[in-house]
Amino acid sequence: MPSDRKLYSKKFFVANLIIVGVIIGFVFAFIGGRAFIGGSASPLPVVEAESPTVQVSPEIGAALSQAEALQAAFRYVADKVLPSVVELQVVDKATEAPKAQPSIPWEFFFGPGDNQEDETTPQYRQEGLGSGVIVRRTGKTVYILTNNHVAGNAEKITVIMNDGREYPGSLVGGDERKDIALVKFETSDENIVVASLGDSSKVRVGDWAIALGSPFGLISSVTAGIVSAIGRDGGPDGNISDFIQTDASINKGNSGGALVNIRGEVIGINTWIASTTGASVGLGFAIPINNVIKAIDDLIENKQVRYGWLGVSLLDMGSDKVTMKELGLDGEKGAFVSSVFKNGPADKAGIVAGDYITAIGGVEVKSQDDLVRRVGDIPAGSTTTIALIRGGERLTMTVKIDQRDTSVASNNKDLFPGLAVISLKSESIDASKVPDSAKGGLFVTAVEARSPASVMGLRAGDIIIKVNDKELKGIIWFYKALNDPENKKLSFTVVRDEQIIDTLAYNKN
């Protein structure tokens, strides 16, 4: 069939032609692509995507500007203060705790007795970390303020600056009552920054508070918070400061570091935290810088802090509202004088046991600790006025402050009378356990060792019912009888274990 073959041949030819055309097209496309990729052809234009602009309201913009301004303030504080805050690496001599527990309270407070060999107690070296603040430079000598519990017993001190420079330091002196110590090192380097000290009396609750130091050895750490409270009493180890409380994070190693205000001025020395875990829970406490400025001079000049001394023993009566009311002191703020040192400043001025001091130097006394701090800061030899309440009567005395001498201040044989009493109606007394024979008496809460009251045979827990064989007529009458100059001798009748006992007589002259 020739016609079919012709048709088939034409179709075959067309199909082959199409296939060849497709192949040639692919070849040219491939060659053209390689030429472009190789760079011989003009590159394709690149279109860049525009970054979207964040639109904020004027209010948000203003808020961001304020936040950035605050951020700049924190940066300023860090840049200003960190060069004056150092880390202290301390090695001190510690004593291994004895296996047997000491008797309470004698050995706990006064050490081992004469028949005990303290010298054989094992000792070892203990390493620790803390912080400090450069507060002064005199020539080549640089002085660093820190806590006594950081460096007070140091045998070796290494001072580490925030930029890594290290100097061997030495202890100038320390003070346990304020928990401060002064360390020094020598250098010719002029690149030493002395901290700017502020005025802690101007600190208010809600102020910015920034803590700087080396917590856990992490040098040059900065944390921020606010001043949570001021005038906090009750620090550890008998510290007499009225602390600044802050929620700025303070941890182990921060002790001795700076607490500063938003201007970078030191307002306090970080000292302790209240915590059940040993880590910060937002309750940090700093010694107000005003409390230690005078002490810096004392430590440099005398290697110890010199305190003013009034010569009284004080009793915290604030929580005993019943006794305060019976004394006629309901609602009053101040400090109660329970005993007076013979021939001390208070005694010479006419202050007696039972007086309630309400002001010193014309300034109100807020509490017992407040009076201790204020008297301690008065230079020896200075004269001041003391306002007080005695048996409901308001009096003003002029007193000349002496320098505190530990040996004199601890000599209880001169502390008259050497006891503390409260009302039997006080909330701390279980009325059901008071015998009928003691009704109307006064409960003895404490007797000072070696004091006249102790020599007479009085004990804590006794209930005084008579003074010099005269029936007790209230707590005001009790103190009048104690201090009556016509009573040359003094004796008590007490109820002890439901028995009536007469004490020995004490000659007041």
C-alpha cells in the first residue's frame, strides 16, 4: 500500500523534526544558562526588602525614653562606683570547736575557767571572701572599709581591684560593736578611685538602692532594688547599728561592699541578710555610712573605735506594756535605766536606776539601741543634756561623757543595783504560778554577775515583796526606795520556791 507508506514517511519525518528541535532548544538553553552563571552576562537586578518601621504611640515612645534614661543612670553608677569596690581574699586563724559543749551561760560568754587548758585547742587557717570600699587615700596608702566579720581576724589579705590588679593588704583595725574593719595597701599607682560618700540621713524608703560587691567571688557584681526600710535594729552578734534594709540582691561575699544611691554615692556598707536558705530572699541590710564616718578616723589614728560612755545599764521595756504603764511611761519612747555605774558619768550627773531617758542633746531617743549609738558617737569629754522621766516627773540633767573603757564597763561590782524587775501582771508572767505570799511583788528577770544584787544573794526568778523590811508599794516606790540617800543599807525580802527569804544587806556607801 504505497499511499500508506507515503503518509507514514511524512509523519515520521515531522516527528523527528520536532524531536530534533526540542533537543536543540535544550542545548541552547543550557549553554546560555552557563554563560550567565559564569558572569559573562549582565547580572539580574537585586531587590532589597525594606525593614518594617515599628510604629509606637507617643505615650510608649515617652515611656521608652524614660526607661533608657534610667538605664543610662544605672550604667553611670556602675562605671563610677565599681573601680572603688574591691574583692578581699582573706586568710585568718580559726579555732576548732571543742567536742564538749561549754556550760551555759558562763563559758559561752566568758570563756573557759582557770582550770581549763584553752591553749591546747586546735587551730587552723580558714580562707574567706568578702568585699570592701576604697574610702580614703593618703599619699601611697589606700584605705578600704569593710566588715569586721570579713577581715577582723585576718592574717593575710589580698586586695583585688575590679580590673584584676592585686595588692597585698593589711588590717588597720576593727570593731565588733559596729562590725567594721579598715584594711590598707600601698601603691604608687595614680589610677585608684576613692568612693564618694553620701549622707545616709537623707535616705528614704522607696529610694533606689544599688549593691556592689563580689557575691560568691563573682567580682564586680551590681544588683538594684529599693530601700525597703530604715532604722532596723537587731543585727547579728550584737551589732548596734540601725540598718538600711533593701531588696537589692545581697549574698555571701557581698559583705563589706557598697550600697549606693542613684547618684553613685555610698549610703551604706552591706553587712548581713535575713534568710532561711543562706541566699538572698530580698532582705539585705547595710550599715548607714553616717554611723561609720567618725570610726574611719578612729581606726586610722588609734586602730580602734573610741566610744562615748554614759555609765548605765539599759533594759528594753518597750514590749512590756503593763510594767510601762505602772511606771507612768505608757506611750513614751526612750530607754529605761535599770542600773548605774558608781562614779560614772550618769551617776555624777544624778541619773539613777528607774529613770527613763527620752532625749539626748535635745533630740528624741527612739529606743534603747538608739541611745547606745548616740552616746557612742559623742566624743569623750563633751557635755550634753539628757531629758528623762522619774516617777512621773520630767527632769533634765547635764552630763559629761567619758570614753568607754571595756574593763570599766564590764566591772559589775560598781553596777548598782545590778538587777532588772517587771510587774507580776506582765503578760510574760503566768499568774497561776504566783504564790499568794508574793502577790503585789516584783518579778526579778535578771541579776548581773558580781553586782551588788548578786552579792546580796538575789536570783533571777525571785519575787521581791519587801525593801528594808517595808512592804512593796509598786514599782515606782521600789525605785524610790533603792535610790533614797537616807537608806544607807539595802536588803530585800523575796519569795523563792514558795519560801520567804531575806537577802544579805548591802552597804551603799
